[in-house]
Amino acid sequence: MGDYSNWGANLLAVGLTLVAVGSAVHTHYYGLRRIMTWTDSGGRRHGNQLLRAIFGVLFLHTIEIWLFAIAGWMLLLLPSAGGLAGTEIGGLLDLVYFSATVFTTLGFGDMVPYGPLRFLVGTEAMTGFVLITWSASFTYLEMQRYWKRGTG
């Protein structure tokens, strides 16, 4: 399963996880606020407002996935922080792929974390679920707003 006796690695995993979660939530909150200003037409009719919102939300999730991938990459630089079983990590893009499967809770299972890295990975899945749900609610409310005005 992994060696958890190295308190330095454990604390690093917790610290990087807190930074990644805080950064992702901060990015999401302020990103959604920015998207709202981009999609506000001031009462004018524009059919592409909802598309702007969708692409904006997808962009936010991409940034958040990269944040967690970078945090995981930083942890993997320390051998006592664990690793990923099942494959050899060829570079940062492998971690972005892994992060995307965790963030979306898809979880193919081709890469399995062990050691303190598991704390980051488990927390990323929970955070991704919350942020994706938040995005779905935001998109629904934006769609309602457009339909009420007859602009969608």
C-alpha cells in the first residue's frame, strides 16, 4: 500500500493538497464570476452567450485538472511521497491524464496511487465532483436566465 512513516512526506502531501484545493476553488469561483460578466448581454439578444458559458466552464475545469496534476508531479519528485502503480510516468502529460480521470471521477484504474499521494488523489476526486456539480448548477441557472429572456 505504501509507507506512511515519513511524516515529512505526509505533511507535504497534506500541504500540497490544501494548496491545490484552495487554488481550484478560488479559480472556479472567480472564473464563474468572470463568465457571468462575459455572458451578460445587457438585455440584447445574442445566441452565443450560452456557448461562452459552456466553453468558459470547460476551460476552468482544464485549469483545475492541471493544478492537481502539477501538485501530483511535485509530490512524485519525493520518492517517499508514494507513486503510481500500473504504468511508468513519462512526463507531466501522463499526470494530466491521470488527474483528469480522477477529477471527473471516471477512474479507469490503469494508474493506482500508493503512499501519501493517495491523500491528494482522494481529495481531488471529491473536489472535482463538487466543482463539476457547481458548474452544472451554474450552467442550468444561466440557461434559465437566457430562456426567460428568449435569447437562447
